[in-house]
Amino acid sequence: MYKYDQYDQAMVDTRVEEFRDQVKRRLEGKISEDQFKPLRLMNGLYLQLHAYMLRVAIPYGTLNSAQMHALADIADKYDRGYGHFTTRQNIQYNWIKLEEAPDLLADLAKVEMHAIQTSGNCIRNISSDQYAGATADEIIDPRPYAELLRQWSSFHPEFSFLPRKFKICVIASDTDRAAMKLHDIGIQIVKNDAGEIGARFYVGGGMGRTPMIAPMIRDFVPLDQLVTYSEACLRVYNRYGRRDNKYKARIKILVHELGAEEYTRQVEEEFAHLLDQGVEPPLAELERIKTFFPNPPYDKDASDEIDRSDPDFAVWVDRNTAPHKQAGYAIANISLKPIGGIPGDASTAQMHLMAELAKDYSFDECRVTHAQNIVLPDVKKSDLYTLWQKLDEAGLGTPNLDQIDDIIACPGLDYCSLANARSIPLAQRISERYANNGKSDVLGELKLKISGCINACGHHHAGHIGILGVDRKGVENYQLLLGGSEGADTSLGKITGRGFDEDGVIDAIEKVTDLYLDQKEDGERFLDTYRRIGMEPFKEAIYE
Amino acid sequence: MSDILRFREDETVDHASVTVDAFLEQTNSNAVRIEPGDDARALLQHLDQIKLVEVNFPVFGDGRGYSAARVLREAGYDGEIRAVGDVLVDQIGFMRRCGFDSFEPEKAFDEADAKAAFERWPEVYQPTTDGRTPIWAKRHG
């Protein structure tokens, strides 16, 4: 994985000192909370309901064991012994003291980590495919391109006060595991007919209160123009994105209001201008970055057999592992969704264990997924059984990847000052309901996502089943959505009808899944059945 | 005008600037003021006669002025670009990189804080017209 040189380290160290100075000036009263807010936000520090929340960037979701250990230590030293992995492949700590935040950042810098631009109206941490580099279905590892863009977007002098936050995702396979088209810029690394690698740009996607799937605006940007093209996309947005209404300020609104064609025309014009401005790093820089992402030294003779004699293990293998490009290896998913647990939470001990397992069984690397789980990308098949035993012993062996109890949920009203309703307790109860009724396994792939307000941090628009918490006359109310998807076949869920209270929405979900089990034809996933039979039968089942 | 922080040796324009619209209609002024909604490119045909461009920041969070300054510098404008309005000390490092070379904040900067802000960053990732060498160029000689 990428390793800082003296320049990268100097940037992060400087940021720690700058933030230390800003906190000092705030505590001395030299700057107001209004003025301090954008500064702390650009360092990922939010003032939440009960305390400060700090969001730490995990670039393209990749971590080594030293970094995971450090995250665990931080949870112990500055928080209450746990951390929360997020839908942006980051980690959040919920109980941070302002005066300790600079020290926390200094601890992060020691392991080449930071909280730069994890919040605020700037270019955020860049996300990617959690199977990058390991999966057989990609044309190339997308992470070097993400790293190139990470450096370009860090402390960008022109784009630090954008109309609104800006999220970029880079993938390199047709199977989209990162909700790429629901980002402000989604980049798919592709190969053209001549066999050259380039970048396909999708611009103007997003969730929030106005969900939109990003249209493609350029099918091939040559790699030696990747930064320049991105800069053009951002400049048009910075100059013309709406600033009169924060809810209409994301780039999706600009692209929608101008039309994709007109936005593209403006980008191309700006791009033609910027090509003469020398903003593009030389290809040698991309090549340098690529050298940090080699194939690990795989054992070429590793056996492709898995001993499935332990039935519990066999279930975990079937559900939580994915095919690897290298014979004899598998991609292993660690579910952070134990039955009745808080989605995405991990304790200090669990983080230390995952770090050790990454070191011992996955070439010192792990990944955070946007579904709030952890991936060990390069596990020898012959090690899977031992790995699973160690995970299971620590409560990390739940075999439920992509099942109904593998729930994505935002922090909701338990932590978040924006939320209208609680997400976590609802996720816990749904998980328990499906553990007790035993239906999770027969349902198969069914992605359930919960947001506690219309900002949609829990990706409810993209859930096969989505739940949106709203405030209805002072009472938490939950709307149900069906038919969303975040993959290559991205679609947005539709609301079933009037909302429910907490008990009601859980019952409604069970009616939905029962109807699916009744209606499904051979091999159909929930989403397939929904797309075949449509909303009506589900509505009837729910509201009859 | 002692509260203007300036990084230029030439003489300061001593009269008030006019709006972009007024400038385009009369074009006998050499000082123009850009508001966030103005298109800096409207000035590009007249850069020879302009000595001062004020870029107004009514609120610090409106970042359009950063693009305006870069657009002017990229077009070769070498007169003064002054940030005026709600200009905060934590922004002036970025502004300098975008081509601003004078600052007239509503609320004066603490001198030491301003000095620290300009000197803080030993390295930069992006090239701009300020001439600083980006990190990637240092890496590849």
C-alpha cells in the first residue's frame, strides 16, 4: 500500500500544527465558533449531540495493521473503547474532547493517517472498491489513481470553499461495489478499444434529499489528463454551483439544472484551457504511486481446496468470502453486524485482533467497506479455517454478508445533531427479528439500509429495502422504500406509502420479505423479484 | 489604507474600484471590483488597462473568488488582486496561492497569526500561478 515520503509526512505534520494553533486561538477566544466551525470541519471535527465527533480519513478504505492498531489505541486513549466504521470507508470517534483533538491528530500522523477534509465544503476522502487489487473482475487496481487524486485534492487552494461537500469514488471493474454513480464524481478506470487505460467520468450523482444517479460525461479521459479533467469539473462547479440554498448546492443540482450536455460543454471548455496550465503531474508520478501497490508475494502453489467439514465454517465461507484473482486465495469479509449489534462498531480489542489477523493472514492489509464491514483481501484458502475460528471467538464471525441483517445504518438520533429519528436501535431490532425468525438465510442477498434523516448517510435510497427516519409532529416515524440498488444496475428506491412507528416498520419489512419468499422464482434475489412484479403487490401486503 | 496587507512594490491605485458592469460600459477605470456572481472572464479583453482587481468576499464561505483570481492569473494578468470583505487569516494562505497579492479584511489580522499563515506550509501538492514547485515536481526533479 501507499507509503508517505518526506513530503507527504511534512504535509500531515504541518496540518497537525496548524490545527493545534487553530484550537488554541479558539480556546483563547480569538476566533468565534462561527469562524472556527469551517476550520474544525475541514479536520473532520463535528460538534454532535453529546460531544465532538472526529472522523478519520481512511484513503480508499485501505489500512495496514499498524494503522488499525493505532485506531484501536485512539479508541482507548481518547474515546470510550470503540470506534464506528462509516459508509464513507472512514472511522468515527464519538466522544472526543476539543482540547485533546490536536494530540489525537498527532498520534494519527505517526502512522501516516489524518482527518484532513473528512468534512466541510471541500473534496472529501476518496473512496474505492474494497476488493481493489484482489478481485478477478477488475481491469487494474484503481487505488493508485485514487491516491493521485488524494494528493491533488489535499489542501487544494481553489477548492476548499466549494458550494458544498464533494465526494469522489474510483473503481476499475464493471461490478460496482462502491456506489460509484452515487458520488459527486464517479470514476471508472476502463480500457479502450486500443487497449489503453483511461478514466470514465460520471458527474452529479448523490444521495441526500434529492438522490440522483450520475450521468456519464466523458467515456475516456487519458491517464495523463486525469487531474486536469477533475480540476475542470471542480472549477465549473465552484464557479456556478448554487450557493443560495444549501440543499441545492451539491453538484448534482448544477448538472441537473444545466443538463448533463451543457455541464459537459462547460467542463470541456475549461479543460481545454487548463491543459495549457500545467496542472497535471507527469505520468512518472502515477508510475511511482503504482509501485506501492504491487501484487503481494502470493504462494503460487497454494491449494484451491477448502476443507468444509465444519458446517458452520462452510456457511461462513459461502456467505463471507469472495473469489480472488489468485488461485488458492480468497477475499474474506469480516462482518461488523453481529446479531443485535450496532452496525459498523468495533471495540478496541476487536480492532487489535483484526490488525493481527491482517498481518498474519492477509499480507498486512485490510480494507473498510462502505457497507461498514472489514475485508481481508488476500487470504490463503488453507488459512481460512483458522482465521474464521479466531474471528468467531471474538464475535466477528457472523456469516451474514449482504443479507438482511448486514444493515447499513447512520449514527442517527443517538449521536447526530442532524437526525430526526434513531437508526441504531431499529437496526438492532431488525437484526434480532430475523435472527429469531430464521429467515435471514433463506432470503439470501437483501441489502437493508437505514438513514435517520433525509441527508441519507445510511444510503436508504440505494437499499433493496430502505428506511428513512423522519420527524412527524415530534414523533419518530419511518418511511419504507423498496427497489434501490447501488451496483452496476444502480436504481433509487421508491417509497411504499405512509410511514410507520418503530414496531410498525419492522412488521412491514417482514410482510415485504414474506411476499418475496412467496413470489420468488428460481434463483431470483429480492431485488429481481421486486423488479419483475413491481411495487403494487408489496403495497397490498403492507397496507392491506 | 494602513490596514491593507500588500505583497507588491508598485504604487497602490488610489481611487475607488467600479463594478464589473460599470467597468465594461465605461472602460476608463483601472480598478474593478468582482462580486461572487461576476464572471472574471468578462474582464479578460481589458487586462492591459486594469491595475487593481478587488475580489469581494461577502461571506468567507463563498469560495467563488478563489476561482476568479486564478482565472485572471492564468490569463496573464499581473496587476494587483486584492481580497476584500470577510477575509479570515486561515484563508489567506490559499488565497495567496490562487493569485491574491493584497488583503483588506473587514477585521484586521493579528500580525503574528498572518505571518504564520503565510509561512506555514513548506510544501504544496498543486501547481498554481504563484510559481511554487509542487511536490510531484520535486519528486521527479
